[in-house]
Amino acid sequence: MKKNRILIIGSSGLVGTALTSALLSKGNDVVCFDLRAQGEEQGDICDRDRVRDAVSGVDGIVHLAAVSRVLWGERDPDLCWATNVGGLSNVLYAAAQSVRKPWLIFTSSREVYGQPESLPVTEEAPLRPVNVYGRAKVEGERLVAEAQRAGIRACTIRLSNVFGSTCDHADRVVPAFTRAAALGTELRVDGRDHTFDFTHIDDVTRGIVALIELLGMGDSPPPPIHFVSGQPTTLWELANLAAQLGQQDSPIRLAAPRNFDVESFVGDSSRAKALLGWHPLVSLEEGISRLIQGFRDVRPTVKVREVAR
């Protein structure tokens, strides 16, 4: 892989942390930029001057920073739009002004589709978001497409329910279920039959690295790409799998779904395989098992029941 100087905007998040480690392991020069970082790595994408300084001198940009939760977007739609759209505008402007003309990967979401008409969903499906977060991502994709037409080597990836770290937001569904399963506490299911595509962080990271390699070699930016498992799983199935693997007799309680959530999404990853040779390797069961063990490792005082072999 050609070594690049790569700016990761949103480097302290779930995907940003994993991607930083993967790129450093391959000998790349990584520049981190995140609102939650410390020292020189700290930065706000809504600060155009700070973004310009971060972008100058890099070969490529992976844009991950966002108000990253549907719930947060509903609570503060103005902040969501200012960050997810205004911040991206600052990054694209800085890329256009840079003498090095860096390539850019924009991270979008399954939320852009809203409630799909059919499953699995291809990248050509209509974009019909049903919440503020999804609408902001659709606008971000429009800005990226516009920048691409203006000569910036920019492209979009779409992710779905990425999981795999104990440092993730505690109230996201997979961390919430696996932590409860590790501790033997209750799992609450908000919408029994809601069905999603859960994708492990290792697989997502491999996909982004493959795309970085493509762009780093000078190839043209591809159309939007899914990095998804393609495996449908209901929240009820996910809760039961976590409880089973946790072996702690965790109770499961059903609750009503939230009114701003999409009911179902399963993605088609054929384009990623055709363009990048990518396909998911980590099964849901393996990923859930790893995460349950991870929660046990970070909570060594938790008493885990012995199971007869």
C-alpha cells in the first residue's frame, strides 16, 4: 500500500479509533482531528480556519465527524445540521483550496434510505430519510457529489449499525445488549421485529483501508459504496443471541419502538466486492461473543457463572 499522509476527522470515535490504528500499522502518516481530542489533535469542524490548517499538507481525508446519533439529531436539529452539513462544507472548501488537492471519503449512513421499499437495499435505492440525521446525511452526500463534479476526488461510503468496541456509546443497541449480557442484567428491546444489518468494526475498517488504497494510487472516486454485512437480524434475535452467549440468564423486556427510528434495513454489499474485493469476515455471533468478553475484561469484578463443559 502506498504510504500517505491522511487526515482522519472524527478520529476519537468508534470508526476513527480503529481506522487510525489500522493506517498507522501500515506505516501511514496519520493526522488526527476531533472535538474530543487533546492538544494539537483537538479541533472543531465548524471552525473553518482550524479545518483549513488541518487539511493543508495531507494527501487524503476520511471525514467521520458528525452529530452521530439519530436521537441527538432529534433533540438538537440545529446543531445536527450545523455540524453534519456546515462542518462538511468547511472540509470540502478546504480541500478545494489546498494545493495538494487531497481525496476525500465521506461517511454516510443507512439512514439516508429511510424505510426502504424492499430488502436488501442497493446503493441505487431512493434516498428518503425520515429523521433530521438522515436528512443531514443526504445533504452531505449531495455536497460531496457536487464537489466531485468540481474536480475534488471525493466519494461516499454508507455504514449500518457498526459495532465491536466496549468504548462505544453505552446506549447503542449492541453495546447495551452485550454489556447487559455480560453482567446478567436486563436487555430492553425497543421494537421486537425491527430488523437491521449489524456490521463489525474490523470489517468496516478493512473496507475503508481498501478504498484509501484505491484513491491513494490515483484511481477515480467510485460511486457510493456499502460496507454492510448483508445479514438481517431482528432486535429480538439480537437480544436472545446476546443473552445466550452471555450465559447469565439475562431477562429480556419488550418495549415500544421509538417513533423516529427506521423499522428495517439490510444492505447489499455487491458493489464493495466488485470494486474492492471486500466482503464481511466477522459473523454476528463472533462479534457479539468478542464484545461480551470485552465487557467482562474491563469489569474484572463481575462474577461470571461457571458453565459445565
